[in-house]
Amino acid sequence: MPNATSSPLPRLLVACLCAQWCGTCRDYRPLFDQLQTEFSEARFVWIDIEDESDLVDPIEVDNFPTLLVVADGQARFFGTLTPHIDTLRRILQTQLSTDRAPSAEPQAQALAQRLLQHLASEAQ
């Protein structure tokens, strides 16, 4: 999984689900990577849905970029997000500044758990 660091599980995980062939995703990637420097307490991962299909299935990702934001082990946001850095920045600031209940659907919660387990196994 590209762009993952080897730190322990983060309080905030931001996963971008994209595809290599998607021009919008390629354009968005530098902006997504830039936010890692602004949110050092978060872990950012770029997931190619075709290369990592075993991790993403059974969720069908039809629109790009699709973001999964996990705070304190719970999916808080899952959906297509226009590729604007300020929109993602506001979502992340909100997640870091409030204690909110999980708001994502059960499939997104399951994806969050699979991703956290995958990251934990990579760190070992």
C-alpha cells in the first residue's frame, strides 16, 4: 500500500480510495499528500481499489475520489469528496476537534476495521 508510514495506529486515519487510471485521482494525489504535513497526528494512505481489491471488497467504489476518515477506530466519514484540499482540511479539523459518534454506514465501519488490521499487521 503506497504512502503509508510505519507508525502505530493513528488517532485519525485518512484513506483515499482511487484508481491509477483516474485522472482526477492523479491530480488530487499531491494535494492529499500535502495535507499529511499539516496533520502530523493523522496517517494518510492511498489505496488503489484495483491493486487492493481484497481489502476494499465487498464495497463497490464507483466515484472518485472516495474518502474514508477513521477517528479513534471508528469510520466517521465515507463518501465521494470533490478534490478540493480545503474541503478535506475542514473535515479533518472537525474530526480532530470534536468527539462525535460514528456516522458512516456498516460497510464503511467494516472497511475501517479491515484497514486498521492491515496497517497493524504491516507495522509488525
